[in-house]
Amino acid sequence: MKKPEFTQREIARLKRDAAKYIIPHFAQNPIDPKIFVRGEGCYLWDIHGKRYMDTFASLLTTICGHHQPRVTAAIAEQAEKLEFFPNYVDTYTIPLIELARKLAEIMPGDIEVSFFVNSGSEANETAIKMARQYHRECGEPQRFKIVGRKHSYSGTTLGGSSATGISWFREYFEPLLPGFVIGPSAHATAAELGVEDPDGLCGLRGMERLIEWEGPESIAALIMDPIPGSNVGYPLPPKGYLEGIRELCDRHGILLIFDEVQTGFGKTGKWFACEHWDVVPDIMTIGKGFSGGYVPLAATVARRGVAEVFMKKPGSELRSGSTYGGHTIACAATLANIRVIEEEGLVERAARHGGYLEKQLRKLRRKHSIIGDVRGIGMLWALELEVDPELGVGSWIREFCYANGMILRNNGDILVYAPALIMTREEIDAMLAGTEEALIAAIKQFKLGRKRRGKK
């Protein structure tokens, strides 16, 4: 029998110190810290040696799987040459330049000039600063307002929180920054907004009305995720919505920022979610799966016409930066990660396997009446449960799955799936079998509805 890697005493001490010395991100006062020590493909192993299927790719990051040898080799090779030199004023490194060139190649439209940071929150913060300085350089300093959107998440920095339309991320930090307003979600209703809805585009009409009310000449940018993320379960925009938002911004000289931190790099079955609607923003923010989870890296990427404003004369330089933005090893790792996506055809695979995943999820919904909605695209999907939110069914299911070797993300009673793009059909089947087992157990535990009959 294989000797355990850690003794019970070592495990107890590590768990004690985790609870004692670390404030977890989005802390929930953990009773029993979960400690992971190894990963391979779509699986993780904890300190006890137990294996888990990772159905959320380590918060949407490890899209090429854990322990991808081509990426780890690139990290080791670069560490032997040059571990780090900053992208500061006029200094560059080879991996930084090569990654920027590759991004210009794969980005939609003429989005091709990159500013590198460390996280998606920083990328959105930079996009906000970029938009405000852009208008100042263009002789319109009165354009300072940033329009966010209800149900959209823009990060945890003070600027990102100010642009976020989810109260949980805002309420403890108010008053937030001045100059930020929150518009309606894409799926806002006529009753909610008090507007007519002849074309199913109430959210667009509401955004138009908000911009007119605020004064379009005062607005620098509109920031949104083309598909809202895991916090609300990937609702797709109504037909014509994103096209309408693009036209609205063009009409009023407002920059459009798309946050593709969660949705970028193949997860939707295209490189970027906005490509499903052929809508190109002025600025795009990327992160998470960008670097494959190996080393933190994110970027704010602008259209050529926006970026050139910061290059035209001394004093017009973008007044932002960070020590580790564009870290040398991070750029080498990210370039290798993108090559794996290309060489393995993972974008096309996400589209193909995403269709299979959708079919199986809808089959699951037909069987179980507590599933109210199935929504998503590519390898990003959500099941929304029709249950009393006071019961905490979603959290109970998450813990049931964990106890049975599956890491599942929930947001209240929304169960969210965003596995690595390398996941096989057999692994998809195993993931959904684990989900169904948890649903059946929850139905019994909470004495919920029966199986659903007929098609829907």
C-alpha cells in the first residue's frame, strides 16, 4: 500500500494554519479547509489523496487542463533565461512582444494594441482609466461617466466594483466612486423599466433612455460582459441587443468596453464571445483562461484608433502601470497556452462538445422538475433550480458533489459549469451523472418535486 504523502498530524496543522493565517477570497468562514496538492487534466487531488473532477476549471482559468506539459516546459525554459524585467517606459522582453503580436492576430477586428496587467479586475480598472484619458486627449474632458450594467460583474477593485451591477459586490464598500451609473440588464422587462417592448429589446431601450438622461456628452464608456458570467449563469443577449448597443455607442461617441475575462479564449466555441454576434468593441479586457491558470496575467486590448491617442505626442502617454504587468514568465506561459489551444483545436472542440453538453443538460431538465432553466453556450452552462432560495439547495448540492469527488460551482441556486476545454465526452457524461446523483439526493433531502414528464 502506498504511503500517504502527508501524516494526519501534518494535515491537521496545515488546516489549522489555513484557517488561522489566511483570509480566503470571498470568505465564508470555512469550517474544514479544503487543501489541494496536485492536478492532471480535468482532475485535482487533495491533501488526503482523494481525486476530484474539476468542473469549473479552477475559476475558469485552466482551460487546457492541469499540468499541461507544453506550458510547464515554457515556464521552465524562460526561467532559465530571464525570470523578469518590467515593461517600463521603453523596456520590453521577447515573450512580451511575441504575446502582443499573437493577440493582435487572434483578436476580432482591429483590436490589436495591448496593455498588460495581472488580473481581470486590473484589466477593467485600466479600461476605465483608458476611456477617461482617451476623451481628455481628444479634447472632451467632460466625458468622465462610466456606465455599467445590472447583473454584470466588473471586478473587485474600487473602479470595478463601481461599475458592477450586483449589490453583493457593492453594498459593503459604498459610497463607491462618483461618475459611475448602472444601466439595465439585457433582459430587463417592460414592467421593470416602464418602457414599451415591441421588439424584445427592453434592456436596449432602457439603456438608451439612461444615456439620454445622463447626457451622452458626459459619458466616456459603457462597460459590459457580452455574456454575463457565472454570477448570473451565462444568459445570452436577446437578438439584436449587442448590435444595438454598438450603434448606440457609435451614435453618441461613447467607447464600448467588452469584459471577456470569463468568456474569452474558446470557452463559447469561438475565440471571443462577441464574435457570435460580429460586434467589435473599442476596448476588450481579457484574463483567467488567457494564461491557462499557470501564472497570473491579464490585458486591456484596444483598437488601433484608441491606442494611437496615447502615442501621438509627449505627455499623452497612458498614465497607468504596474510592476508585474506583462511579467516575463507569465507571457511565456500564456503564449504556450495559446499555442496549445490552437494546435489542439480547442476552440472548435468547445463548439462541438458544447453542443453535446447542451443536449445532455436539456435531457436532464426534462427528467427533473426542480430544474427551471438551462442556459449557456459552448462549454459555459448553467442549471437554475426552481426551489425556495431560503432552503440553500444549491449550496447543499455543491457540498454533496464535493463529498463525492466533484468540484461544482454554485451561485445560490444556479449550478454553473465551465470545465476545461480538453474535457472528453466520457468526462462530460461523468460530470452530469454526478450532477444527477446530487439532484436526486437533494430532492429526497428537501422533499422537492417529482420527475418531469414530457418534453420541454
